[in-house]
Amino acid sequence: MPSNCEECVWYDYDDELDAYVCEAELDEDEMERFLRGGTRACPFYRPGDDYRTARHQ
């Protein structure tokens, strides 16, 4: 399972931080594992294909 943040639907630009951040809703334990790199592949990764939704409509 890929974990390339740049292709993930949850990876978005935050104007206040002036940086890209993961917008997935993580609890404290999940966030700690994510930041430490404790997961081999990100379990929250979802491809950010904007056209996928449009194809199903």
C-alpha cells in the first residue's frame, strides 16, 4: 500500500501554518505512530484522484 503523502487525498495546504499537512482525523496514539514512522504503510492513505468521484456520477 503506497504512503506517498503528495498523492493522498488527506494531504492539503494549511494557510495558517504555511505548509502542507495531513488532514486525516487521527487520535493521539495514531498521530504519534504516524509521526514516528511506526507504520510501514500509512493506513489512512487514499489516492487523491479528483476524477474518481466524477466517474461514478
